[in-house]
Amino acid sequence: MRKIGVFVCHCGTNISSMVDIDRVIESATRLPDVACAVDYQFTCSAPGQTQIKDAIKEYNLDGVVVAACSPRMHEPTFRKTLRDAGLNPYMMEMANLREHTSWVALNRGEATAKAIDLVRMKVAKVARLRPLEEIHLPVTRRALVIGGGVAGIQAALDIADGGVDVTLVERSPSLGGHMAQYDKTFPTLDCASCILTPKMVEVASHPNITLLTYSEVEEVTGFVGAYKVKARIRARSVDLEKCNGCGTCLEVCPVRVPSEFDASLADRTAIYRPFPQAVPAAPAIDRESCIYFKTGKCRACEKVCPADAIDFEQENEIVEVQVGAIVVATGFHFFDARKYTEYGYGSYKDVISWLQFERLTNASGPTGGKLRRPSDGMEPKSIVFIHCVGSRDPSKGFPYCSRICCMATAKHAVITRSKIPDAKIYSFYIDIRAAGKGYEEFVRRAIEQEDVQFIKGRPSRIVQSDGKLLVRSEDAFLGRQIEVEADMVILTNGAAAQNDAAELAQMLGIGYDQYGFFNELHPKLRPVETNKAGIYLAGMCQGPKDIPESVAQASASASKVLGLLSRDQIAREPIIAEVDPGRCTGCMDCMEVCFFTAVEEDEFMERKIAKVLPGVCQGCGACVAQCSDGAMELRAFSDEQIHAEITALFAVEVAR
Amino acid sequence: MPRAEIVKKVPINDSYFLFRSCVSSSKYPGIETSTEEVFARLGIELEDSPEQSCCGGFITFTSLAEVTASLPAVARNLSIIEESGKNALTVCNGCHMFLTEFGHFMDHNPDITNKVNEMLGMIGREYKGTSHVLHMLEAVAGLKNRIKELITRPLKGLRVATHYGCHYLYGFKHDAVDDPYMPTVLEELIEIAGAENVTYPEARTCCGSGLTQVIIHKEEMSLPFLKRKLDSLKKIEADVLIVVCPYCMTILDRGQFKMEERGIEEYGVPVLYINQLLGLAMGIDPVRLGLEAHITPVKRLLEKLEVSNA
Amino acid sequence: MTEEYYPRIVGLLCNWCTYAGADLAGTTRIKYPQNIRPIRIPCSGRVSPHFILTSLLSGADGVFIGGCHPADCHYNEGNYYARRRFSVLKSFLDFVGVEPERLTLEWVSASEGDRFAEVVTAFTEDVKALGRPNPYSRKELED
Ligand SMILES: Cc1cc2nc3c(=O)[nH]c(=O)nc-3n(C[C@H](O)[C@H](O)[C@H](O)COP(=O)(O)OP(=O)(O)OC[C@H]3O[C@@H](n4cnc5c(N)ncnc54)[C@H](O)[C@@H]3O)c2cc1C
Ligand code: SF4
Ligand code: SF4
């Protein structure tokens, strides 16, 4: 028989005011496995814990029930108490007499009856607990970073500086992400490429970083400490080793297609470098538009390349890497402003997106930084910004706030003022959200010093008439219809998740929300972890945020990775599923239901059985409920233990 | 969305329930007669019911009572449509919006539907939620290929402008057959009729009537909007303006008269319902199309057609 | 039986959502009937149909299962398994004569303390309204 100690907490008067503690103790004492039942004012306090430790020694206890608050609050505390007293920490259960009882009960009678039941149920469970040992897993000291925007760059550098090898996989031909497209950044207006380019160069030259651009992750298997990653390096058609980045090839290529980097405001060639400061500097051939790949003729670039770097025969290459941890930093995508047909984006040439505006004001952009409108190259004298195009609009399926737009629009307005001092600048907003260090001040500067007219109202329509764009809106403060004549309108189309975010999440086995942003493990306390151990998040892929936050998250992820990989082994909670090889019939139903692919086929006495991978199993127990042979068990939540809790509830008739 | 895909969603039947509109029946009978003529040529039967009443929108449009006060009337009308077992066609943006939007509302609020049905029970009716209500424009868009074959007098050289109306553009859009904010189905039909499509900047904006709510009638608020619209229309020298709603027709047709009468501006752009235009292109007698009931004269338009068809 | 019928309800609450929601009901001091005895399980996907049967046979008058809202499952899909298994078992129990009011599966998130109290109150009322203890408990069957 077990020797169980029951420790009932008063929690000051939080519990004792509603629960008759004496009766709980008295009833517990009468239970078969209970060796001692005592109460205390604050069981979680140092003397309270000492009471438990002393009792463990005195009564030689092998199980403990703490009847106090929620286990979600103090389970770790009391586990540690047991460990300190030399008892296996998993021989403890908590009866929730506070959150589930005293705080919610209407009267003392009911609360006491419930408390007595809960303690009896937990005693029955503890009588069937088994000691568990933490799982130790070996660790591969290398990390993978997916995405080479500012977040991925920061994460890779921090990890690499910590002495751990990093493989960075970036889909496009260059590092940089969206930030590389901007001219200046709010709220300081410092030059985006001046602060980003050095970091990009550092990534490329860091001895601990392997940079794979024009590449994608194809498959991820394994578990924390031992992920197996397959990445595909797309054929760049340019030998990275030989190319010296001279750019001669770009001058001869006859093809012109819209440049993604310039948001279609300018053209690029088929062999292209997204932007002059690209890292690596070697261009790539876009085989879909290359004449040679379409017709078998041309090869003009090959003829001029002084380094003999062009390689039309290059093929996609698959590389495999083992990593202990992964940082996902795949960034964002834009809401398609064409969905607001009432604004005419896509049909009126001078209604542009704010990414296009970034390119129009960028010194290395298509106009060399001169703000000119696309239709006729005229300098716009009246400019309208419209906030929240595809943000905070449930009717378009985007009810969330994109967070960066208010600030970015203020930035754009200030930049506009510096380029065209006599311009009329209007900004239509729903609310101004400028929470951040120096942000409110920046918006005030735009309003007060730069003479930007902020108008509260959501425009209903843009009408093009006599070469003017007429922006119709309400002015919510005046309660009036207004019309603003504009030469150019900039839509701040909201931030959306990458189109393939859901597929990537499924490949990695991490959660994502209905919009495609990846889910953190806890919105407050575990903001960069995911539901999959060893996979972390950084930047916009987790939700809209600005550069400082993206970078902070990246550094946080990096420190998590470094912490994880600083150990030779990783300890994990042992609450996982377990197969009874004797009972398992090898039907593999468990494998079907396991979301985390934690179940594998194995062999036992020459027959097929299921095996749970301890590092992968998250302990949900879906497989246990699925197993029709009773062969799968979940530690600490076994069928036997839960059945015991249920039957114990009805074991005695309790007077109410 | 490519247009072909859009139109596929419209159910094409041998017969429909024609949901009549108060405004058209009382002011522009041509809307309904032209519909009957066009559909007769298409070989499609239209059934109606003397039981049908005002869609229920009047209560809301005039701000007479709470929005939900319209529900029993809407539900009663929908139950009549259900009884016919046919898909319904409305000739009016308002009817369409009311029947579909409130139908949708009731389908998602069973408590309210139960209450409404209690009331309907008193007159031996029940709303089941099985009907499907189509806007006339969407139905003819779905029938465009068959209409093409019936065009005997293509409206060559006719400059045609459009006005969809706010309740079409901003109304109930969860099963719109086209981009709700920037539709183009009407333009396509005009081309099928052989006419030339002309656009004006204010094509998709309000006629101003939304601000008057009829009963409250603050003309000084609404007239500037009407003027802005008509001014913009006048500039492009359109021969005719096509609408898909009798209420829009009322405002734009009679509004021109009002403007002239007050000495504000002369416009003289006749306003036709889409089926009236299609009817002309099918060679139907203008009298059968009810063009004589229009306030802004259609004479010049008909003359131009005579000339081009001579 | 002369004593007043006081239904006893077994609650199987997933750790991440409903159990936490119940904690929040406590933290915000929302009162609700105390007939329910919560049992903490990692995920509603852990609920074996046996748990429900054992509860009913042992004498439970109602069984309340709580999981995360669809798409919110901490383990991604556990609640979908719960929903499937639950509906199969429920229709079976209905078939053998257990009143459907005695079983419920509810989605309560960690932030819905008020909702937890609401659904538990409603369920307790429903079970109470049946007016008699679960006739299929071993005890009743033997009597
Ligand atoms: C117009 C505009 C102006 C802004 N201005 C400012 C500003 O002034 N100040 C400020 O603080 N913030 C600003 N922001 C916000 C800023 O852009 C973001 O916070 C920042 O870019 C987020 O960085 P990221 O690395 O998370 O994402 P991204 O910059 O989007 O980078 C993601 C990278 O991952 C790569 N990638 C994506 N999917 C994959 C995949 N499956 N495999 C491999 N690689 C992949 C992409 O190619 C890209 O290089 C602005 C945003 C906008 C839209
Ligand atoms: S940040 Fe501002 S503009 Fe952007 S979505 Fe939020 S409120 Fe709208
Ligand atoms: S407990 Fe969950 S994660 Fe673990 S093997 Fe079973 S189903 Fe998979």
C-alpha cells in the first residue's frame, strides 16, 4: 500500500473561508492509502514546503497530494519540493481547492463537499502514479534559420556570434527582405540600407554561417536537438564561387520583365541582381524569362562574363543538414489592394501601394529618389495616404491591425515633405496607433511641423476626373462628406502572412492562426517559442510588427537557441506516450492520429509494433484514446489513473 | 475574378418568380413590361403573385421604424416565393437587398426567425429559408449568350453610360456575381446590345438620394450629389444612361426635370432600365417597353436609333 | 429515493484551454453550481470513450468534456478527434437509452472564464431538469 501525505492549504483565507478544512482533513485521514493529512496557512511558503519535506521523512511518504490552488500555478513548485526531499517529483498531484472550488462556490457546504471529493480523487490517482525520469536527448550543435530578412539576419548573427554554426536559407537571390526596399526607417529616419547592408555582408562572411540563397527548405523531420533538414538550392545558373559581382552580364541581357524588388515600377533583366547592394552580389538567371531557356538561343551574358561564371547546365541541388534548433523568420506579404476596387488600384496609375512609394522615394529606386507620379512623371503637388487598406476590415477578411502602417505612413508623409516642400499632404486614418518609443512624437512632428493633414475617416471611393484623383471620404470629426483632389494616392495595404505560410507550418508541425501567422507557445510568457520544442519564431511571420520588435524577437530566439544548444543533452518532461509492446498489434492507428509524427514503426519479437519517439511526442494522448488494444499509455495520465479518479469520486456517499 | 466564372453561379431556369417592385409598378411600368417582353423572347416563363406586397424596405428606407420592423413583411414575401418553388427575380436593388440580406439575417438568427414565424403563423404562413432571390441584372448576365442571339437591331453608335446604384454596389454582397464595388456585368450587356460603352468619372457614385431618405427630404443635402453626378455624365455626351433599379431611375430621370425646372442646369439624358435597352436591341416596340412614362424625353434617343437603323 | 436529486458531474477538462478557463472563472470569482468535479487531462483528444462509460456506470449523472475551440487546440487537432469520438459515442448512448442531456462537449478557451461558468451552469441545469439520477449507474442497475 502507498503512504500518501495530504497537505491542505488555507491560502490565507482564500480557501478556508469557503471550505471547512477540518472536514477535508478528517475525510482524507480515513482514506486507505493516506499516511498523514495536515493543513497549513500557506503551503507554498518556505515553512509550508518544509512541512511537506518533514512529513515525507517522518512518514516515509511515497506520494503527495497538495490540496491548494491550480496546478497550473504551483505544480512546478511542489514538484521541486518533492525532489528536494528525495522523492520522485512526479509522485505528486494537486487538488484544485481554490480556482475550481472556494472562489467559484455559492456556499460553504457545496465547496466543502467538492473539496473532499477532489482530494479523494487525487489520492486515488497518486496511489497509481509511477516515478518518472526526465528524458535526456542528445543535441546537434547547429541551427537553421529560415528567411533572410532583418529578423533572420539578426537571429543568424546572434547565434553564430555565440559560437554555434548556422545554416541560413533564403528563398530569393539575396538577403535583406523587405527592409532592403526602404529608403528610411521610422521613427529616426535613419537610412535603411546603411544599417542593413553591413549586417548582410557580415552574414555572408561569418565563419559560422552557411548561407544558402535562392533556396528553400523542403523537408524537416526529427525532433528537438536532432532535426533533419532537406533544403533545395535552386539552380542559379551563376557559379557563386567564380562570380566576382562585376555586373557586366546585366548590361547585355536583352530581356525586360517587371522588377519584384521595385514593386513593378521598373524593369529588370532575366539575369538579375535584385538591388545593387545584394548579398551575395552574384546575380541569378530567372529561367522563366531567360531567352536561352525558352528558345535555346542567346547566351549573351555568358559571352561577356569575365569570370566564366555563367553555368546554364547548373541543376537544383538538395542538401541535407542536421540541426538542433530552428528559427523561422519568413516575414510577410502584402494584402492585395486590388481587392479594394473602389480605390481603383491597378486601374488608376497614380494610385499606388506604399511599397511602391518606398521605391519611388528610394535613392536607388527607379526614379533615383525623385518623387514622381507613375502616369506622367509629374511631381505630385497633392498627395493622399489612405491607412488601413486591408487592415481592420472584417469585410475583406482582415480584421486585425497591421501595426506598422500608421508609423510608416507618418514616415512617408515626412519624407514627402522633405522632397516636395510645397505639397499638400493628407492622411486618412481610422485611429492613429503610435505606441512605441518616440513614435507618438514622430506622428506629432508630422502633424505639427511637417504640416501633414490627418483626417479621421475611411474614404469610400476614389474617382478619376480630368486627370485628378478625387478622394471621397467622411471627416468623422466634422461629421461631413469631404472631397480631396489628389495627384497621387498611396494605399497602405496591410500586412498579410506569406502565401505559403500554412504549408511551411505544416511541414514544421507548428501552429498558425486563421490568417497564416505562426503561433507562439504563449502570447505573453513564451512569445518566441512554438508548440514544437526547438522551433522558434522571429519577425513578421508571427504577426505584424516593426523592425525593432522583429530584431528583438530575433535576438530572443537566438538566445533560446543558444541556451538549448549549450547543453550536450536536453531534458524534457517525461509526460509522453508509451507503447506496451506485448499488447500492441501493430495496427498503427496511433501513427494516423499523431499530429507530430511521433509514432514510428518498430519491431518486437518479429512483429510490427508502434514506437513513440520520446523527443517528438508532445504528450497530448490522442493516440492513447485511439488505441483499441490498450497498448498505448500516456504517462501521468494513464487510463488506470484517470479511471481511478473517476471511480474514487463515487466510491463513498458523501453527506452534503 | 474572371467574368466567365462569376456568371456560372447564376441559376438558369425555364421559369422564375417575378418579384414586382412598388416603384416600378407605380412610376415606371416599362421596367416590368420590358422584362416580360425580353423574357418571352428568351422562352422563359415569369410567374407572379397578387399576394406579394412591398418588399418591406419602405419601413427602413424611410426611417419609420427599427430595421427589424421590416422582417415580417420580408418573411411573408419570401414565403410566397418559397411557395412558388421557383427562383425569384427582383427588378429593384432595394427589393434584392432586402430580401437577400434579411433572408440571410433570419437564416443566421433562429430566435428571431421563430418570432417572425409566430407572426406569420397568424396568417397561415411560414418562412422556411429555402428561396433564392436573384437580381434581374445578374439573371440577364447569366443569359447573355442567349440574349446575343436575339439581338436583331444592334444599337450601333449609341453612347451608353451606366449607373448601378448604391444598394447594388454596397448592398448585400455575400453572393454577388461580380465585384461588388466595381462591377462590369452591365457594361458587358451593353456591348452585347451592340452599343458603345462610355464611362464618366462619377459612374460608381451615389445619386444623393441616400441623404434624403424620401420622407425626411433634405433636398439641399442631396441635390449637390445629384448635380455632381449629372454634370459628370453630361460632359461625356452620353445618349442614354442605363440603370438596374426603378428607384435610381426615379431619382436620375425626375431629378433632371427638377434641375431644369429650378433653372440649375439642363441635361436631357434619358434614363433606361437594362431590359428596356435590350428590348430596343431586340426590336421590340418602344411603346411595349413603356418608354413614354419617362419624364426626361426619350425622343432624341429613338430618333438616333431610327437613323442608325435606317 | 427520498433525498433531493443532486446531480454529480464528471468534468474532463483539457489542460490548455478549458482547465485554464475554469481557473480564470476562479480568479475572476464567477460563481456557478458546484456539481462538477473537474479532472485535468492534457487534451480533449485524450478522452477515451471509456472515461465516459466508466463515469456513467460509476454513478455520474452527467459528463462534461471541455476542449479548445476548433483550430485552437494546443496539440493542433486533438479537439477534432474528441469531437468525432464524442459524437459517435453520444449517438450510441442515445441509442441504448442514456438521455443525450447527460453528455456535453464544449469549447472553452483559456480566456473565457465567464463562458466556462455559463456552459457549466447551463449543463448542470439541463442535467438537473432530467429530474432523476442516471438510471444506468451500476448502483441503480443493481437496485
Ligand atoms: C511599407 C513598409 C514600410 C515599413 N517601414 C518601417 C520602418 O520605417 N521602420 C520599422 O521599424 N519598420 C518598418 N516596417 C516594418 C518592417 O518591414 C518589418 O518589421 C520587417 O521587415 C520584418 O522583417 P522580417 O525579417 O520578419 O520579414 P521580411 O522582411 O519579410 O523578410 C522575410 C524573408 O524571408 C524570406 N522567406 C520567406 N519565406 C521563405 C521560405 N519559405 N524559405 C526561405 N525564405 C523565405 C523572404 O524572401 C524574405 O527575405 C515597414 C513595413 C512596410 C510594409
Ligand atoms: S497601424 Fe494604423 S494604419 Fe495600420 S492597420 Fe493599424 S491602425 Fe491601420
Ligand atoms: S501522445 Fe500525442 S504526440 Fe504523443 S504520440 Fe500520442 S498522439 Fe502523438
